[in-house]
Amino acid sequence: MVVGAGAGGCVAAACLFDAGYEVHLFEAGEASAANTSTHLAVSTSRTDLLDPGVFASTYTGGPRYPYLRGRARGGTTAINALVQMSGTKDDWDSWSTVHGCAGWNWRSVSAAIASLDFPSHFASPAQTGPLTGAVLAAARGMGAGECRHVGETYDGAGPVALSLRRGRRADVFSVFITPRVLQDAARMVVHAGRMVAEIAVEADRARGVVVDDEEFVADGVVLAAGTVWSPILLRRSGVSRAGIGRNLKDHPAISLWLRLRDGVGATADTLDVTGLVVASSLDDSDINLLPVEPDQLVVAVTKVSSVGHVAEVDGNAEVVLGTIETHDDATRMLAALRLAADLCATKEFGDVVESVSIDASGTPLDALLAHDDDTIISYVRRVPGAYSHAVGTCRMGVERDSEAVVDNTGAVFGVDDLWVADASVFPDIPRAATQLPVMAVAGRIASGVAERLR
Ligand SMILES: Cc1cc2nc3c(=O)[nH]c(=O)nc-3n(C[C@H](O)[C@H](O)[C@H](O)COP(=O)(O)OP(=O)(O)OC[C@H]3O[C@@H](n4cnc5c(N)ncnc54)[C@H](O)[C@@H]3O)c2cc1C
């Protein structure tokens, strides 16, 4: 049984099906992303694809707002921004060298990403908007090298691949599950619109899942309900590792609003994202500037030391983000914002963009940067995240580390026949958007599950 049909769950279910098992995939959402717009703003306004029960605030308090998650066939890949990145070699090598997760490194994970064979598309010249050319020219003038963001992440500026197939959103459910249901519906059984209440655990062994007071019995359970819900389901099921729900990391970010000059505009076909990956004074590749056509510039920090947590309160998931709690994260965010301001001040950018604001009421970026560092950071902390890649709440590690929840095979410490295969197992956040990384991790975990159950 697989719980959750998102990036991790769909890959895990497909892998177990291919290994010959009968797979039951439970998904709380009913809706499908098929025919969903490729544009983030449109897909995230489709409330039938969104999870209404997840909220976030930062550790300093402040506003509580809906924390975007997909609840649909395809999970968050039904609503996400389609950007494909893999992370740096260091990100992955640190799984074994820092966190003791034997077998996890850039070589094993990049091979797993390649073996996914997931649809990937670079915008054609006809789909490329005016912002892209301006940003690339400006970035070259500022000394950024050239790169296509495919494979290992490193510093440079260039186009980003998107999860598109024949011009439409390629969500994980359509790519991995639909064809297998068509192949053998008796062996790939989808229970959509079925919310798993808990994992049935007896004598330290997972026996199946409980849905609407009904128990479904299984040889093994793979939990893939995502960073927010997987830890909550483990707690509800009586699992008691100290790290459950803790160690949540997300990329702090702010989205800038661009007002284009008269006559400069995207066409209906425009569909491209450019990536400008830059090093701060602290680390390589820890700043992402992502111009998203037609009129957004996402400014994000991708190496993160601040942590948050998640817990269930009155049936909702309440996320408390550690956004820019540490001095290092503040240093990176300030560097990212000043770099964005430098980019926006170039002639190439100015030829296309008339003004750059931090909010809908048109407050200029320069006005924010005129404040002292503390004021700037406390402003950014209050803005709902624009680069949502939460990981870490059931993190992988060694058994003597009480913060670790699963071992290097994804198996939950202390409970047999129960694995976690989603973003929650990441011991640290990669310097990348997380869909491809989550899929690769889930594929590797599910291959091990297939062997173990034999
Ligand atoms: C707004 C936004 C934009 C993003 N853009 C990008 C991007 O452009 N590129 C990128 O690489 N990444 C992006 N991401 C991140 C990426 O989509 C996630 O990292 C990835 O989908 C996480 O996979 P997952 O399997 O852990 O969880 P999810 O994909 O969220 O899947 C979890 C699934 O479990 C289901 N579930 C939860 N609880 C239960 C239950 N009790 N019973 C049954 N089912 C349950 C949920 O409904 C959901 O379908 C974005 C994320 C957000 C929020």
C-alpha cells in the first residue's frame, strides 16, 4: 500500500507495480491535474487541487496563511511551477558524509534521476518571452557564466527545463500511474478521494492502513503523504521517534513584481523560466534568481540552516517555519536581494522592465533596501514563501541519532514493513527545486522495498 499520490508516492507505486506487486495507492484528493494550466498562478487558483488544511507562520509569530500543497492525483506536482533542477554534488554527497546515510551520494542519486526518464522541455524560441533575453544579457554583463540547468546544479545563467509533455503539464500521476492502470487495473488500484487516517501498527509491525474506520491489510506500507502529513500520520499511528515533525527546512524567498514597459509583453505561448544561480560569500550556488515570464522575479536562498516544525492542531497541519532565523541565512538573503537590485539596475533589464516592486501596491525594491539589515530581514520573513520546497520532517539518518526517523532504506525505526518515500526523509534541503530530487529518492527507496518484501 502506498499512501499519497504525489511526487514520491507515484514513483514508489510504479516501481512496486513494475516489480510484480499488487499496489493500492491511496490519495486524499480526488481531482486531476489533467488539462490544468501550465502556469503556476492559474493552477494554484484551482481550489479543488489544493489542500485546505495546511497553514504556516514563522517562528516569530506574525501572519498565519495557507501553506500551498497539492491534494490531488499527482499531489503537489498538480500545482507546482514545473521547474526541474537536481541540486549540487555536495548536497547529495553530504547525505552519506554528514548524515551517515550509506549509499546516498551524487552518483547514486543522479543515476536515479536519469532513470526516471521524466518528460522535460526547454522553451522553444517561440515560447521565450522578452524578460528572458533581458535577464540573460544583464547576467552576462554581471559576469555570470552560461549554463543550461540540467544535471548537477552549479553557478551560471541559462534556461531551466520544465515538466511538460506535448505542451501540457506532466504531473506524476499522468506519467507514472495512468499507463499502469491501463496496463493492469487489478494490480494498480487507485483509491482517490480516500484519506488515510492512520497506519495500522501492531506489535511493532505495519499491518495496513485505516480509512474511514475500515482497515485495509497489506504486506507493507509506503508512506508518501509529503513533508507536512507524513510525520502527522506517523504520530497518529503511535510511532514515537523524537525527530518526527521536526527539522523542517524550506527555501526563504520573495517574489518581485515587474511592471513591463509599454509594448513589451508575453504572448499566450510564452512559457519559460530562466535560472540565475549564484554564490553568496558563504557557499556555492546558494542564491537563485528566477525570472518567470511574464512579470515575476523570484529571489531565493537555497542553502538553509534555519529549521522549523509541523504538528497537528484541531485536524489541521500547522507549520512553523524557521525562515531566516540564523545569521547565515540572513547574510544569504541580503546578498540575494542586493544582487537582484543590481540586475534590475542594468540597462538590459531596464529596457524591458519599467519598475520593480516588492508588493501589489508598488513599493519599490529600492525602498526596502534603503532600510537597515534587520528591517529588511523582518519584512522578508513575513512574506509567504515563493519557493516552496519543504523537506526534513521524517529525516533519514542513523538509529543512534534520535532526530532521524528512517534508516538509509527509508524504513521507519522501530516499525517493521513501514517505509517513508517522500520529501520528508531528506536530511537536508538541496540547492534545487525538489520535485526531481523527491522522485529520485522515492524510486531508490521503493526498489529496496521491492527487494525486502520478496
Ligand atoms: C506552490 C509550489 C510550487 C512548487 N514548484 C516546484 C517546481 O517548480 N519545481 C519543483 O521541482 N518543485 C516544486 N515544488 C515542490 C514539489 O512539488 C514538491 O517537493 C514535491 O511535490 C513533494 O513531493 P511529495 O511526494 O513529498 O509530496 P506531494 O507531492 O505533496 O504529495 C503528497 C500527497 O499525499 C497526499 N496525502 C496527504 N495526506 C494524505 C492522507 N492522510 N491520505 C491519503 N493521501 C494523503 C496529498 O493529498 C498529496 O497528494 C513546488 C511546491 C509548491 C507548494
